[in-house]
Amino acid sequence: MTDPKQKDDFDHRLAAARHRQEAKFRPKQSVASMSGAAVGFRIVVEILAAIAVGVGIGIVLDLWLGTKPWMLILFCMLGFGGAMMNVMRTARDMDRRTREAKQAASQSGFNETR
């Protein structure tokens, strides 16, 4: 049988390790706390990076398979599609956080009029 003290120690160490791991992969800054220019720059970088990766994979596959330019075209479109998915995810996150902030403000009795 295992000692309950050892089990508690293991559970504590496991919880601490999970907390450290989650903190490592947690985004440093949420989209809602970023300025408009920062969000725009992030979106532009994500679009360019996704398209560049798609084009790079397409070129390598075209050279390897001898299918010029079909893989380049295919992976360029896939990269663009991935970039648009990232933009939509960012916009959805911003909208959700804005709604949560407005809801929290209305629940606390603070009404901001513009």
C-alpha cells in the first residue's frame, strides 16, 4: 500500500509541475490588452508568415517531385487559408474579450457612455 503522505506529496508536485507547464505556454499578452496598431501588426505578421511557409513548402515539394508550379500554387493557397483562419480566430478572441469587459463593467454598475 502507498503511504498517504507520499501520495499527497506526489499530488502537490504534480500540480506544481502542471502549473509551471501551463504558465510556459500561456500567451504573454492577450489580444484585448493590445493597442490597435499592435493587433494590426500581429495580424500582418501572421498572414505573411503563413503564406511564406506555404510557398516554401510548395517550392521544396515542386523541386522534389518535379511538379512545377502545382505544389507552389496549392500550398500558397493553403497558407493563405491558414492565415485567414488565424485572422478570424484573433477577431473572435477580440470580440469575446470586448463583450466580457462590457458585461463586467455593466455588472459592476460602471456605465461608460461614448
